[in-house]
Amino acid sequence: MRVLKSYLFWTYDRGSFHYDVMVTLILAFIFLSPRFINFGDKPAERLPAAGEVMVENGQGLSLIYQINAKSLDTKDSDQDLKASMLRVIEPISGGVSVDRYEAVKDTNGKLMAYRVWVRR
């Protein structure tokens, strides 16, 4: 019991056997616990901010753009949405045509962005 009390209140001198044991246990917990304990943390998905556009290489000459939904007029028809996408993309890449697009939604189903496949 006295040993546990000494460990709890950290009464051992630096360099002693018990001090080294405590430090080893702390380091083992820090480095080994993520392998065995699910802390539930996940990296946040990187979505473009309003007005920001991310570009990826597609297959062949195609490019894939990810455009924030706040940058587009999404309440209109399909043709108006494509025209809105082109207004954002063409200043970056010049004359392109939209092949297809898909909505990017968060885990709650809220529309966050659009992925747009274009070709020159």
C-alpha cells in the first residue's frame, strides 16, 4: 500500500528504480494506447472554402474540380447549375466543357461541395 501511495504522489527521486518504472509506464501508455483504444478521432475532410476551388488530375486530359456549394447557384435547374460551375472554373482553366458532376455531402447529408469532371 505504501508503494502505491508513493507512486501516486510521485515521491521517488529521479534516477531511482521506481522513478524509472513510472516513466516507462507513462511512455508505454502514451505510445501503445492508440493501438488498443479507439479514441474516435478522425481527420476532418478538407473541403474548399467559399470561393476556393481544388483541382485534381483525372484520366487523360480531363480534370476534376471540387467547388464549394456556397460558391454556386444551386437552386436553379441542371443547365443553370452547370453554367454556374463553368463561371467558377473557366477563369482558372480557360474554355472547358462539363462532362459530369456529383454532389459531395457531409455525414449528415448536407450539401458541402460539387466534384466536377471537365475536359478541354
